[in-house]
Amino acid sequence: MSEEEVRSLLRLSATVAAGTRDQRIRAMRAVAAASVREAAEEVILQSYLFLGFPATLTALAEWRDVVGVPPPAEEDPADAREWERRGERVCRTVYGHAYDKLRANVRRAHPAMDDWMIREGYGKVLARRGLDLGTREMCIVSILGATGWEPQLHSHLRGALYAGCRPAAVEEALEAGLEMSPNEAWRRDARALWARVRNRFADDAGGVKKN
């Protein structure tokens, strides 16, 4: 996938999160023209984890009108245990050394949320075929930049880096989301958060290289 195609997916994510209908339609047309329709389907589908069913169903209906074709054939559903295995693998990649702490914190909040996070969020959705994990994570960064959920943005900024994305690409994903936010204080705070995450990641990588 080219850099411009990835940028079109980032803009799509940001407009699904916080754009007007006209902005979403323009972003969808750009993606359709870039010939990354399968990836766009995945970007819209995964948005329900962060935006809920109403926003995602609305975006999917608009997308279907733009492309004028039915959705691709769905892969055979995996069983719950397979979703759990996939989810644990993907979640470990995204959270790195913080994985065990994450699971403990979510279980403390509510054990059902821990189960849903792994099986539904990471296993059933984010481990789907059709889009690589790095691009998924950058699109999530765009959504969270647009909507202003700082703890989750922190996690997925790191997740994009752990998934192998270049820092410059992650920053571009964040800026695509922040363009959709009218909150100047949030934009300032989000950029400061990214600077901390980027610097910490660089320090950790440097430590690994030295050892």
C-alpha cells in the first residue's frame, strides 16, 4: 500500500469519527479512487470499537452508496477460543511490556470487559484479514485524535510503534485526527503526549541496541 493510500485511510478514519456527512463522503470517494476498498471496509468496520454501532452503521451505509457494490464475502467465523488466541497475540503486540498490567487493570474494572476486549476487540475485529496491524493502529490513532480519549490514544500511539510503524507515519496519523478536533487545548495536549511517547520509545529502542 502506498503512502498516499494510507493517508486516504487515515482521513477516512478521522472523518468517520468526527466529520460531517460531506466530509465523510469526500474521504470515501478519495479512498475508492485509490483502489483500497477492502482496506476501507476494514477501517470502517473497526471503528465500532471506538465509536459505537450508530456511527459505524451510518458510515457503512454511506460507503455502500459511494462504491455501489455489495460488501465482500465474509470469512468463515472462528470459534470463541480461536478469537481468544488471536486476541491475546494481537493485544500483546500492541501493548508490549504493559500487556499484563493492562489485563489486570481491565479485569479490576470488570472481568466481562477483559473478556470482550480480548475476544471481541482484538480477536474478532483487529485480527481480521484485509488490513495489516500497523495500518489498523494508525487509523485508530486518527480516531482517538479526533475524539479526544487520552488514555486510549496513549496506548495506541505506542501500539502503532510496537506494530512497526515509523514515528513520522504515526505522527501523521495523529495529525489527521487532530485536524477534525475543534479543541485547541486537546490538540496541544495530544501533541505533548505524542512527544513523550515518541521519546520514550526512542530511549527504549536505544537501550535494546546498546545491550
